[in-house]
Amino acid sequence: MNSTPAAPRTGARPGPAVALGLVILCIEGYDLFILGAVGPSLLAHPDWDVTKSTLGLLGSLTALGMPLGSIAAGWAGDLYGRRLPMAVSLVWLSLSMLLSAAADGLTLFAVTRFLTGMGIGALIPLVTAYVSEAATPGRHSLQVGAATTGLALGGIITGVVGRTLLPEWDFRTLFLFGAVPLVLVPVVWRLVPAVVRDRADAAPAASTPPAADAAKPGNQLGRLLAPGYRRTTLLFWAATFSGLVIVYGASTWLPTLMVESGYDLSSSLEFSIAFNAGAVVGTLGAGLIADRGHLKAATVVSFLLAAIAMITLSTPQPRPLLLLASAVAGFGALGTQALVNIYVAHAHPARLRGTALGFSLGVGRVGAIVGPSYLAAVAVLISSPQAGFYAFVVPALLGAVLIGRLSPGRRTVTTGQESPASTQEPTGGSRR
């Protein structure tokens, strides 16, 4: 057999697709983690009277807009192509961030965070589906994972900017950088195909049940909940819920938890940088492992690592060990969710992929909504700073159990044979 991975036939080349996806998600990561970076400054604002509960509410409002964006954009991307919804989402996200920078009161600021959440929610399924369809089959997990590291890179940039400018500058200044996505709209229009095409190597198998494989655009959700896909769909939704409790709880609360544990603002932002750097390195490593047929194991282990890392962060340790634990927690949060998204993309054909990702992220966004408020409630009810770190352990363990319940897949990436219920372990070139 030819061991050279075949090029995908979707009208998009892997290199430019990964690069564009990386840049878009990097900007999105900045927009996501900015609230956590400015959290201590918000709590110290002399006029807005922000409390821990308020900070949790702002994080939840951001998350509340995400399901709307994810579901609408995923559905629109399958029906009308990735290009138009992606361009509209970039414009929406830019305008929302500019409104946050101009907000002169807490109420308007809260509204802009909800609008920002809609834009963030829209872009992740669109970008993941686009890169997935352009990726080289034998390197699918690595290439999609590389693009999704943009979220963590954006978080690193947020930490660097926050450490440089805060608390001397007005925290709203940091939201001005959110207008950058506007310059990417022409690039998206040039590079992203207008029409969704199934890859030649990823056609559904003949054994696919008609109820699951019928290409009726108006019944995309029905296809996801048909017998062939139902169990996998529900497990993906629940696993995404658990993962996003960790991701969005950490993005809102990690710097504040570090400050309350006795570290100054600069130190807490260093931990945020380590958190996101760990996500980048861990996701790339996990992508390599996943392409050798171990996606399920890599995802379970990453959930467990998140739990171990958060326990470590809660205890007095030498500074290098705490930075390492923060990096591992970043992989366990952002890296794990990237792996779950890769799983979803693998398990569905192109014309259902956007909807599957949109609903997985949309329904799972309940975890993003719950996460910041869950952490806020723990912080209010339990006075110990360590309680916030322990609160992350529960969703991490739950996520590991849910991923462990996924059935071994039967799809072979290079032959195009798939079972709709599969959450297949992708195989690399050496195993085909």
C-alpha cells in the first residue's frame, strides 16, 4: 500500500487551512481568556462594585451566548458552506469586543460579553470542521489539534498583555485588541471553500442506517439522534459539558485563585501563561499519539491529568513544580476539549460534521455556563482558597469516565469505511 497520505479533495490545502484556523482560534483564545486576565482589575474597580459572584456571572454570560453561536453556525456551515458563516462570525466578534472596550458601566459590559460569547461559540465548530476537511488523512488529529492550539496561544498572549499593561492601564484597553479579526475576513473569503464537500476518503459506509445517513438538510438534529449515532452523540455532549466546565471555569477564575493563594498579579498571570503553553505542547503531542490509533486513551489520560494538576496547584509546592502543574492543567483543560472536538469531527461525514460539532459544543456549553458560576459558588461557600482548585477535580473525573464509555470505532480513514456510531481511533500511515 502507498504509505503517503492522500491529499484531501475538499478544495482546501492542509497547510493554509491549519494556519488560518490557528490564527482565528488564537484571536478567539484572546477574547476567551481576557475576562480571566482582567478579573483582579474588575474586582478592584472603584465604581463598578464587582464581587466574586459578579465575576462568575460575567463568565457565565459569556458562556451563555456560546450555545446559540455554536448551534447556529454549525448548522449554517453544513447548509451554506463554511465561508459565509465564518466571515460573519469574525465581524460579529470584532464588534462585540470593541463594544466591551467602550462600555462605561457594568450592565453594558455584561451585554457585550454575552455578544462576544456568541461569536466565540460560532467560530470553533466552523474552524474545526474546515480544518478537518482539509487535513491530510494520516495526520488528521495532529493537524486539527495544531489549529486548535490557537485557543491556548491566544490565552498566552492575553497573559503577556495583561502582565505588561495591568494594573497600570484601564482594563478595557485590552479589549481593543479584539478588533483584529476584521482583517481576516478577506483571507477567509479567499481560502475557505464556499461549498462543503465530502472527502473521497471519508464517505459513509454502505452499512450506515438510512435513518442516520439520509442527507436531508432540514433534519440534521434528527440524524444525530438516530439509532446509528444516538449513543455517541449523547456521550460527546456530556463529555463536552465536563470539559467546558474546566475550560471556562479556569479561564475566568485561575488568575484570581492564584492571587487568593498568595501570589501577586504578575505571578498569577505567569501561571496563566504556563497553563496555555502546556495546552499547546500537550495538544500537539496528543495529536501525534491519536494518529497512531490512541485517541481514546489520550483523551482519558488528559482528563485525569487535569484532576491531578489542580490538586497539585492547591498545595504549597516549589515554584517550578507549580508552573509545571499549571502547564499540565492547561493540557488537561484546553487539550482535552481539542481531542473531544477531533473525535466528533472523525465520527461524522462532512455534510453532518458542522452540525455535530455545533450541537456537541452548543449542548456542552451548558458546562461553560455552569463552570464560572460553579467556581464562584464554591469560592463563596467555602472560604479556603484551595476549594476552588478542588472544584475542578469533579468534572475532570466525570469526563474521563464518559470518554471511557465510548465504543471503539470501526472506521478506517484511508478506505472511507465508517460506522456512524463509531468514535474511531484514527490510524496513522504506518498502520494502514
